[in-house]
Amino acid sequence: MSNRLIDRIARSLAADPPHDLLPGDIIEGEEDEPNPAAVLVAITDRPEPGLILTTRRDDLRTHAGQVAFPGGRIDAGETPVQAALREAHEELGLEPGQVTLFGEADPYRTVTGYCVTPVVGLVPPDLNLTPNPAEVAGWFEAPLAFVLDPANQRRMSAEFRGRTRHYYQIDWNDRRIWGATAAMLVNLARRIA
């Protein structure tokens, strides 16, 4: 692990614990405690590191077709790390022992009622990942430097449930990374800036 960007991320997470969750937009009827969830921010260990992202199936009930980190709900008795590793294994066949954990990044509250903890770790390059066809349409690796560059992180807005919502979007190689996934990347970029 000699890449400077990877070193900065690892040092930042080791030296600075996750920041408190800032209150975000809470949708009417969702003022209760958010549902806990975790995602794995899997960085590939190569000279030009990448970031493993999935594309959700088009026929899923929620977030259909979206680009996302592997992840999901935290089950009773699980930590965010355990949930992120379990979900990455279920969705991509990524073995937990292949992940060198750096730590947890800042939690993110979604407008759909989740509090998502990003778990950041390093994985070997060129893994033989197998998407779970029940959940994942495919996966890809985006350049880490590109997705963390503020010049590539556009602030957008759209109407959602009768209100104007603001979100981030990162466009890479005909892929639209937006919403919670892009926001967690923006938070990570700000943390290491």
C-alpha cells in the first residue's frame, strides 16, 4: 500500500473518528430513528487505485438500476463492519478476509430513512467477483482519484415527494453515480482534503 491517496484515506480514518451525523432533510412521517445500514467502500490496491461499485438490478423495489456500494441493512447484533462485509460477500462474493479495514467514515442520513455507515477498506486488484443475480446487475471499478476529485462532483437538484432536494452526481464512463453513494464520496473527499 504505497499509493499516496490510499495512505491519506487510511491516516484520516485512523486519526479522526467519524464525525457526528448532521441532521439532514427528514421527510414527513420519517422523523423516527433511521434504519441502520452499512456499505463497503472497497478500494483496489493498485498504482492507480479504483473503487468497486455495483449496479442494482432494474426490477428491484428500491433504488432500481442505481450505482451503489455493496451494502444494506445492519441485522440485529451486527456492527457496521460486520454488516458491510456480509453484504459485500452476499452481493459480490467478496470474501471478508480479502478486505484490509481502514475504519468507518462519516455516517450519512438518506431521505429514504436510512443512516448509512461507510466502512472503508483495501482489497486486492483484479478480484474474481461474482454478482448475486437476485440483487446486482453488475459491478465496475471507477478510478478513486476521479470520484474523489471535487471538480467531478456536481451539485444537482430535483423534486422528491413535493420538495426540492439537493444531491451530488459524479459522471464517469457513462455511469451516473449519484444520491447517497455520491454524497458519501463527497464526504470522504472533504475528510482527506
